[in-house]
Amino acid sequence: MAVLRTNVSTKRGINRDFVSWWMLSLAGCLLMACVHSSHIRRGREFYAQAGEVTLGGLLSVHVNGGSGAFCSVLRESGAIQRMLSMAYAVNEVNSRDDLLPNVTLGFAIYDDCSTETMALVETLNFISTEGLDNRCTGTAYPNLIGVVGAENSGSTRMAAELLGLFHLPIISHFATSDVLNDMSLFPTFFRTVPPDRLQAKAIIDILVYFEWTYVSLVYSDDTSYGIEGMRKLQKEAEDASVQICFAEIISVTALGTDYDDVIRQLRRDRNVKVVVMFSNFFDANQVFAAAKRNNATEEFVWVGSDGWGVSVEEIKGQEDAALGALTVVPYSCPVERFANYLKTLTVDKEPNNPWIGEILGNMSFSVVRNDNVVSPVFNAVNMFAHALDDMLRTGCPGVPTGCNITGGLTCDFLKTLTEHIRNVSFVGECGFELKFHHGEVVGRYALQNLQRRTDGTYEYVRVGMWDIDDDDVSVNRSLIYWNLKDERFGPVSRTRTIVSALEQTPESICSHPCDYVAGYVTVPSKDSACCWTCSECRSNEIVTNVGMPTETCTACNDEESIEIQNFTWPDPEDRTRCLPIPATHLNWHDGIAILLVVLACLGLALTMATLVTFTINNEHKLIKACNRELSYIIILGVMLEFVVVFCFVAEPTPGTCTTTRLLFGLNFTLIYAPLVTKTNQVYRIFRSGRRSVKRPKFISSQAQVVIACVLMVVQVILTCMGFILVSPTSVKKDMPVLTEKLVELQCEQHVYELVATLVYNVLLVLVCTYYAIITRNLPDNYNESRFISFQVYTTLVIWLAFVATFFTAKSARYRTVYSCMAMILNAFTTLICYFSPKLYGVYFVNQSDMNVQGTSMRNPTVTTPEGTVPERPGSITGVNFSPAVTRPQAASFSAAMEHAQDGQVQKSDAMANGTENDIKKVVNGTIDLDDVEGTDNDATIIVNGTCTTDDSPDPSYVKSRVVIKEMEGTQV
């Protein structure tokens, strides 16, 4: 093993000597630069005390001054106390009998001037320049057991990397950077404060505790502290759903205007009230100064890290701008015995301290602040003491030279001491057990609040604590002072010191969380990358993917649910789920349904009265004159229109749906098919009579009924084709408007079937209208054609309104109402325009007073100036409710036809009471004057024939009409 060790050590010695000399050369260059810039800074002052073993110290006593003065300004009281506490702690260990009883501990404290460069330069005092295989400690301090420091993470990184090459342990009392966690780069590094990753977690947990979910971040351009702290903060914030919407880095070359820009950026978003500042104390002071210049001292709640929030002295002169700040610092406790020592401190008590005169000349320790953290320094010194004591008590295992500490410590001794430090455990200054876990102690942080005393001075008041063991924040809100100008609080009181903040905790949120239960969804803001607004979902939408980036409004009904008629609606008490919608329909108790039923019942009553009247008076000349068979068909159609209303109002079922589909179109056809037949008959008779005496075809009552039935059968065929070809009878659910909570139960009917049915009925109405128009100028005895005209004109208006409203209505309820109203109006129109004149004539006009004339192909009648010729038994067609005008007839009357040629009868010599009668034109027939004895000839057809009484003294009898009155019982 010895030979092998020798061979390996030779090779390793060359390599490690190279590394060592390279590092030393670099350090030498830096040292020369520092010496040049500082003019042999203060003669290389350091504070030392001899001992059998020595503990080195890298502490900050001075800081760079203005105008390039290097390391010329004394630091604040807290830093000075930490330097003095190391010497005090070493002397306290030497005074103990239970700790290193036979060993005297010395110290050598160097000022790193709060810069990384000087920290590296001063570290050279502790290492060997003779090669790693010979000695690890330097000649100045051959019995050096380790170093306490440094305070700054960047300075500690420089020192720890160099000391690690020489196996010298270093315990920092304030370096918190997570960069130092790398054991491969810093194998001998330890610290008595928790790392930044825990500080970042503590800060975020405090933000969550106060429900500050929208904050800004300002951090230093320092890789070891500011940048690494920013990264940890962002990671922890993301896990805790805290939005860091604005992050501003402070450059190492920043000027005053750059800090003003930081304040202006923070002011851009008025919703942000909390600013996390993870920076060193220099940058923090510049930010606070910029806040005062821009009158922003009461606009923010500052949450600070331990880089500037440990001691009030670190922000001296800017306290009013930082007032109300919450700082998260490593948990520490006041050391009363050391505080008492400081109050009696004189130059004589520390004769070896080169800075004591300057310190006592610039500051007083009559009042020692509790926020000056010194307990971590005590713990660091005690770590070395307990580890060395434990190593000596166990006989220094693994050290070839044993526990001999005279003549210098070997590298093996330092390696073993490092392992003992790693495993040491003791009760620290604050009463907690102190031990290392991967080079770190258990994380505890104190929450401090900067407040103003009644005398105008400032202090940090401890208001809470964060412990990693409990992973919880405990805060006494009643102790917190908020220095925030807020509309809710009014002006900030300058006289108050500790106020209750239980109900005054400021808000720092972009907007309140969206109430997804009430149907609000988070929508990213256009003005802020991480802010949001709450947008209410539409009435038919729910909030899906709650709390996720894909949170959105989603309609309850999609294409699939619509296809299967599974209609749902958001739950009003929880807008994250959909509930089924019960289907509705037109109910009997609805107001409009009651109105429709009442009208239908009234219509049915009138229709039944009409039917009874026609049945009772079936042989009445007026009833006979209107073609009874067709009239009964029309009455049936009217009755069905009223009956179908009840089917429409009833709950949709396969039975009611089938009934409405069959009868909706058929009832119209039952009315207008007979009317088309009647008007067509009149038109054909008059049109044929002008051309020929030949009787038109299909004008008998039986023929008219057959024609009407054929027209009705066409409608039945169209409806049956709809059942067979288009869609079967079924009941379906429909949601007419997806944004309205309405599902209707309705009969399924394809639009093609409905259009075909309506188009056919419209054609019938149009044909009837056409015949009504061209027969509107018939003689007065045929005023029935006028009543039919009124009916079809009114029907056209009803149909135009129905089609426009029916096909534009989205709701089945309204379509049902429109259909019922169309049928009711159409039925009442038929009763009023067609049947009411006949009922009036039956009940209010005597048959003897009726001017009812019938003309058939066998028994035509004419009205002459002498009187009304009695009709023969037969059917009646023409009605005039005015009494017939009569005139005394002559005792005798004869009509002779002489020289009948081409239908022209010459002037007759017959005279009646001196009246000469001329037959202007006769076509294949003679005049039948029944009251004149001896003339009983039947005239078949007389067209445009007139009898003139040329010498009549009464002008009312100048012209007598000769018209057709009857054609086989069909009224024309």
C-alpha cells in the first residue's frame, strides 16, 4: 500500500501542484491589482490572537467608498458586531473546561471589504504555497483548522473553491447561495444558515399566507445570490400558483436613472402592491432612494431577503422608504452576554484589534439592536470547537501522525476534521439542536417588520417564523405595521408604531379568483402577461378544466347530445356540470291554450248549430238552392278544424301526432274543394251559355260531389306519402334555441310533407279566388258568389300571415299556436262569409218574400216586366232576398214567331194592353210565358235576350232581365 501510495502521489502531486500554482498565480495577479488600487490597503491590517490551533476569519469590516476609495468606509453596526462576536466566541471556548480543555484556540480575522476580489486575496493567507502533498496550511498559520466566513455568497464561493483544494473546511455564517451546494466543487463548505432555496420557499409561503398572488420581483445582477435566488423564487412561485408578473434585474453598472426606471416599471400595474426584492443591501438602498425621488414611498409593500433585511443599519438613511417592509432572514436570537460586553467595550479590551479605534470613534454600543445577527457566528465557531474536540477525544482516527497539533497540521488531519464537522451535533445559541445535513443546517426563518419607534428611530420587529420541519408560517398579524397608501385605509399615520392589521392586510392580486361555480372563467389579460379577467360564460355553458391553462367555457349541448336528443343545462348552483332539461309542451292550463280551447268550443257550437239548421230545414228552398251535399262537406271541414285544435293543445303522443298530421291539411281541403267545384260550375255555365245551347258536362249535384271528393283524395294521398316516404309518426325533443333553457316535446314532421300539404291547399284557394274574381259581375240574384269572394280574400290574408309566422318561429309552442289560430280564423271566416247569409235567410226572411229563381235544362224561368213567373218544381240556384216586383198582367197575351230565320224572330203583332213586345234574339228556342194562355213552350237557353216594352210609361219597366235561374239544382 505504501509503494502504491508513493507512485500515485507522485503523479497526482504534479497535477495538483499545477492547479495550485495556477490558482496562486491568478490570486497573485489579483493581489497586485488590489494593492495597486488600495495603495497597500491599511498596511494589510488583520485582527489576530495566538493559539495552539488557529481559526481563520473572512469578515466584512469596511466597504468601498465614493470616488474610487477602495475599502475606506466602515460598515454598519451589524457587520462590526459579527466581526467582534467571532473573537468573543473564540475566547468563550477557551474559557470552557468541557470543550477543548487542553487546547487553546486562536484566531486570525481578515477584512474582505465586502468584495469578492479581496475575499480571494485574503484567502491566500490561509493556504500553503509549497504543494499539496507537503502541506495544506500556509506558513503564516500552520495550525489552521478552518475559516469562518465569508458573509457575501460571491466572496464565500471564491474562498470555498480555493480552500477546498487544500482540504481546509470553511463555515459561512451568512452565505446562502444554492451554488454552494455542489459538493464536488465545494467539498469542505458548510454554513450555519439555511440556503436560498429554503429562503425562496419561505418567501413564497409568506406570500401565500397573506394571499398575495400577484407580485413583482427585483433582484441583483449577482450570479451567486440574486440570479440564483430569482430562479428559486420563480420555481417556488409556479408551484404555489403565485404570479411573478414583473421581474427586473439591477445591473452591476446601474446608475441613479436606472433605479428610477425600476420604480416606473413597478408603477405600471396599479394592482401590484407587493414587491419582492432579492438583492444585496447596496442595490436595495438605491431602489429605496429612487422610490423617494419618485414619491412612491407609500405605494408598495416590500418583501426583502436577508441580503438587505437583516439589520436597520443596512438601509440607513432610507428607512422611511422601506417602512412597513417584511423581511425574511435566517432565524437568530440575541446573545445577551455579548450585548453586555459591547456596552463596556473599550480600546483596552481589544488591544490587538487594528480597527477598534475607528469603530469606537464612529459608533456607540450603548444600545445594541436585537436585529444584528450574531448567533450564526457563534454557532460557526462552536462547530469547529465541537468537531475538533470530538476528533481529539476519539484519537484522530485516519491520521497517520495522530493527534499531534504541534508543528503544523497535515492534509490528512484536515480531511478527518472535515468529516467530524459533517457529523457534529450540539445545541446552538438559540436552543435548537444544530447539525449538518449535506452541509446545511435545518431551515428556520424569522419574519421581521420594519417599524418606527415613538422617538423617530426605526427597528425590525419580529412578527412571525417559518420552520421547514413544520412547513408552515406562523404570524402575529396584530404586530404588523403597513405603510401603504390605500383607498381602504386612508392616509398613513405617521404617529402609529404597532397597529392591528387583521382587517387591513393589503391586497396584491391581479383580480379576484373567478367564481367558476357561478359560471365565470379566467381569461388572460391583454395588458399583462400573467394577469386575467373574469368572463361570464353564456347561459348554456359550463366551466371546464377548472384551474388549468385550458380552462374554458363549454356548451352543455354538443352535436352528439343534440343528435341523441339528450339536452342538458348548467346547474345553477354549480356551473361545472350539466343537468337534464325536462321537456315541455303547450299545456291545458296555459293562458293561450285556454283561449284556443274556448274559441274552438265556441266554433264547434256554432258549427253544430249550423248543421242542425241545415238538417231541420233540409227542404227549405234556400237550403236546396245552395247544393246541400257540398254544404255538408264544408260543414264537416269546419268542424274538423275546431276539433284538431284540441289535438294540437294536447300532449304530443304518437296518437295525437298522427291525428294532427292527417287532419291539418285535410280540413282545409274539405272546405275549399267544394268551393272550387261550385265556383267552377258557375263559370262553366255562363261561359258555355255564351257560345252554345248545349248543356255543359258534370254540373249535376252528384257530379259536383264526385269532383270535390277527387280533390280531397289528392290531399289524402300527399299526406300518406309523407308518412311513407318522408318520416314516420313519432314524438321528439327539440331545443329551438341553444342559449335558452327550453326543450319542447313535439310531433316530428318533415318540412317537405308540410310544404306539400300547404302548397296544395294554397292552390285550391288561388283557383277559388280566380273563379270568384271572374264571376264577380253576375246579376244581383247571384250575390252568393260575392260572399264566396269575401271568404277567399280573407283566407288569403290569413294564409299569408300564417306562412310568414309559422316558418320563422323557432319554438314549437309558437308554431302550434299559429297553426291553431289559422285553423280557427279560417273556420270562423267560413261560418261568417258562407253560412251566415243562408242562416239569416232561413230564420229572418219569409220564403214567400224571397226572389228565388231556378233554371234547369228542362224548366227555365224568366222574370218579365209583368211579374215574376212562378218556378216549376225543381232545384233552386239564384236568390234575391228583395221581394219580387210585380205588375198587373194583361188579360191575354200571345207571342207569335214569324219567319224564324237563323234564330231571329221578327217583330210580333201581338199586343197586350197596348204594349208591343219584341224578342230581339232567340237561339233555338221560344219564350215560355206561363201566365198567357195557349203558350206553353219551353225555352231551352236564352242568351242576352231582352223583352222591351217600347211604349211603357213607367221607366222602371223599360227593360226586363232574361237570365238563367237554375241548372239542375246547382246554384250559380
